[in-house]
Amino acid sequence: MSQDTQELKLAVLIDADNVPYSNVKGMMEEIAKYGTPTTKRIYADWTKPNAGGWKSVLLEHAITPIQQYSYTVGKNSSDSAMIIDAMDLLYSDKVDGFCIVSSDSDFTRLAIRLRESGMKVIGIGEKKTPNSFIVACDRFIYIEVLDGAIKKKLPKRTITPATDSKKPVEKEVVNKIDNQTIELIEDTLEAIGDEDGWAFLGDVGNLIVKKKPEFDPRNYGFSKLTPMLKSLSDILEIDERESDKKGIKHVFVRLRYS
């Protein structure tokens, strides 16, 4: 897609039955990084008590509730309504991409179909989301690492200025940097590195996400990719080079054995 991601018009479709309402603010702030949410809809049977938590946050974030009655016990009727609306939006030519907020694998085929039509597909869901849906998206973000969701998970404790005021805020760590993650980084650097093995950090991050849509430094307790790679100094070299713009540096990385 030729457009810059900040110019993408996104349709945000939320499955209220399969994601928590506690961090809607964090979700909407995350979505804004990838484009402008021009359509925001949330699907549920609003006559049920378990949908009540969402009602208090819909107006604040201008999300349109879509009523979908549960005609059969045990079946999520919101799925079909979301899929139908997604296809209508696809053929309307009014959006450039979709953000599907759900932890349900039932949206796997929808994500694949939208990408086949050239749409950017971003998924947001809980860690329990099946891998089939995760890999069907261009990018997948775990709710657990978003601001707001983290605070809810931390135990309450007394903070004394003398000892705690300067401590960094605790982060939710979804994954550990295991051998599989290291191999992913190594393979990426070998694929795009120049003759000396150096690769531009932005290109490294983009290729890793294409290979593994759920990759996010926040999953490992890092705010950005640069500090994450710096923590692997035993196998990686980092070079920060001056750019044409004052105060801005380009970061390059390579394997130490290159």
C-alpha cells in the first residue's frame, strides 16, 4: 500500500464478547498509531448483563454499538454480524484497512480475505488468542502490553518517596527472549544486512513483523526495539549514525560474528 500508515482510514470492529472493556482507551490509542479510525463499531447482545461494562465507555470513544441477538445458546452471534459489516465496508471503498479486536479464531478467514483484497489488517486480542488468527493479520497486538491493562494486573503496594519514587514503572512481560526469538532476529539480519552485515533498524523491525505478526518489543518488557536489541549485546552490535536532520540518528544493527 502506497499510503503512509498515518493516513490509513481504518475500520475498527470490536467483538465485545471476546475482549475486556477495561482497556478501551489503551486500545484506541494503539490503533491511532496505525491510521485514523473512521468507522468504530462494537458488536454484542446488549440485552445481556455481561455487555454492561462496555456501555459506560462507548460514548467517550465514539464507538457505535451494534445489537446482535443471541438466537442460539452457546453461539456467538456477533461473529456473523461483524463479518457481514466487514465485507460491506470492504466493497464500499471507504477504508484502507481494518482493526479486528477479538481473541476469537473465527475471524481467521475474514482477516485472510481482507488481506487478499489489499487491506491492512491489524488484530488486537488477549494472549489466549489462537495462533491461526494471529498469523492471518499483518500485525497483532496483545492487550496485556497496552498502557492501562498493565496497571490492573499489578498488585497494590505502598509507595514511599525515599525508596520507590525513582523506580521504573513495572511492565507486563508476555514472552521471554528465547532461542526462537533470537533465531528470528539473526535470520532477519542475515537476510537484509549489507556486505558488512549492517541493517537499518526500521527495516529489521518491518521484516520481523512480516514473519511474526505478534512480535512487539513490549511483549518482552521493552518499550522499543532499540533497547531490546541492545540487551542482546553479546550477539548484536548497535551503531547510531547521524542523519541529515539535526538531533536525529539512524540506528543500524548487525550480528557480532559478521
